[in-house]
Amino acid sequence: MLILGSGGEFCHMSHEMRLEVAEFALQHVAGRVPVMLGIAAPGTAETVQYGLHAQSVGASAVLVVNPYYAVLSSDYIYHHYRTIGESLSIPVLLYNFPALTGQDIGLDVIERLARDVPNIVGIKDTIDNISHTREIINRVHSFRPDFLVFSGYDEYLLDTLILGGHGGIPATFNFAPQVTGGIYRAFVEKDYERAFALQRTLAKLSSLYAVESPFFGVVKEGIKATGLNISTETIAPVQRLSADKVEQVKQILRSAGIEVKQEIK
């Protein structure tokens, strides 16, 4: 499980809330499955502090999106991640999301980190260009084939697997695990026709991300619509979806063959 990722609204939480959510999640999961925590912050020291806290409450790994706001030189990004990797004893995954951070980690930096920091074990590459993910795989797997490469954008899950990556971290898994999880399972079992069919279903679901920006409320409404009666409140400045947009969520789910089990109110 990934807690405090992009869909987890970490960017709008107070420091205290982030610690509380991390502790609650680890206590609730109680070791039943591994938990990875997002620990990103603009500064290196603060990021390390979140990482040490994640480590202390039992996280199995951490996910770290690159620093945001200030545009950093490649050496600064490298040393940021190297410091984090060398400060923690649990595995660290890079998180590349230039559309939101304003800056790509950079292929050269990713390769350097994979070579120099054994505790950095992989990357979630959320970039709308599959050739970028391909290049990471080609460069890094030549000397470190165990380096994990996950797609961030849902629709690149199957492409990433085909290219030699290891899977994806798609937000749609929260409410349609039979689709995204099914693609992974079908690929591993070499049932390619099923993988292709599920990929076409996922293509329909991916239009959910266009309903509202950011997609926090969309994911929550999707979870509720598919049968788990959760709160759909969000943290300001994000607001709950309007009734029209809630209906759009339901329509998209139905168009992809996902059963809407209850009314969204």
C-alpha cells in the first residue's frame, strides 16, 4: 500500500496531520501488507525527518517526489536524494513527476543514483512520455537489473511491463483493482489477450483524471461509488466534487463496465 502519495493529499496537510496519517495507517494495516509512505518536502532536512519517522513507525519503504518550487541544478537534486538514501535504512524509491514539481529529476541523475546509492531501489516515473521510462530501463538495467521501474500514469502500465519494468502505481487501483491489478496479473501469466482487453478498459477509466484537477475528490468518489462508504471530504484549497462532476464519475465508471454499487451523495 502507498500512503501519502499524490492522491493522498500530502501536499495540503499540516506537518502534524502527515505524521498522524502515517501512524494511523501503519497501526491499522498492522503488518498485513507492506506499506510505503510518501515523505516528500521541498527541503532535504525535512524530507529526512519524515523518512526517519516513517522508518520508526514500521514503513517498509518510502517514496520521494523531487523537491518542488525552486528549480535545482542536477547536482543539487543528486545530493538531495543521496542524502535521503544514506540517512535511512529502509528502501527509497524516487518519484519523478515533472508536471507537478516543475522539474524532471533527469536521466543522468537517475542513473548516477542507481549506481551510487544501493538503498535507492527504484522509481515511479510519472511522465507523459513512455520513451522516458524506456530510457530509464535501458540505462539502469544494464548494470542494475533489480532496479524497480513503475509507471505513474495508469495508461502506461502495460507499456512499462512490456519494456521490462515492474508495474505501476495507478490511482485507479483504489476503485478498480480488477482492471489495473488484472493487467499486471495477466501479463505475468502471459495471458496477453486479457491484458489487452483490460488495457482498453483502463483507457476508458483514464478519462476520470479530466473530471477535476487535482483528482483527489474524483478518486474518493470512485471508491465510494464502487462500494466502500468513505468520506469524500477533501483538504482546502480542494473542494468536494459538484453534483454534476459526481455524475460524470459514475458515468465513466459505468462506461468501463465498473459496477456502481451505491448512490454517491
